[in-house]
Amino acid sequence: MQATDLYTTIGHALNNAEESQMFGKPCFKINGKAFICFFQNSMVFKLTGQAHDKALELQHAQLFDPSGKGWPMKEWAQVSFEHADLWRLFGRSAYDYVLELTKKS
């Protein structure tokens, strides 16, 4: 499966997730807030805590810097396709995290 296909499959598998755009990149949102996106053959996840730490420990993972100007988004971890076996796990963690955030707002 190609990276874009896996990204789309993961997003559609999550209840009430909606396809959208974030900084001109494809993303999925829950309750109007982005939790995953696709960028440079990588999946990007809004994470916190241990999930965030685990994602950034992976080889070639990094904080997401959509502008490319050295202004990374501190909660967003960009994980390359070489770790696609973990994308579902991180996608679920990102979904759960943002869903909880939107319930508090």
C-alpha cells in the first residue's frame, strides 16, 4: 500500500473524522480540529505525552515544520513511511488527544 493510501485509510477508519486541508496539505479533523495530516510522504500527528516522545524517538522523525523556515509545531510529530506500521497507533492517539481537547473547549 502506498503512503497516501494508508494515510487515507487510517483517517477514514476513525469515527466522525472529516477530510480537510491544513496549510494546503491534506488532513483529517475531528470537531473542526486537525489531528493528522500528510506531508512529504510522511504522516504527521498531533500528540502529547508518551506517544509524542515515542514518535520523535523514531529514526527520521521530527517536529512538523510546514513552512520549512525553522518554526516547528511542538505538538506535531512527522513520522516517515518507513515506520508505517506505527501510523495506525499514532493516528488513534492523535484522534483521542484532539477529541478530548475539543470536549473541553
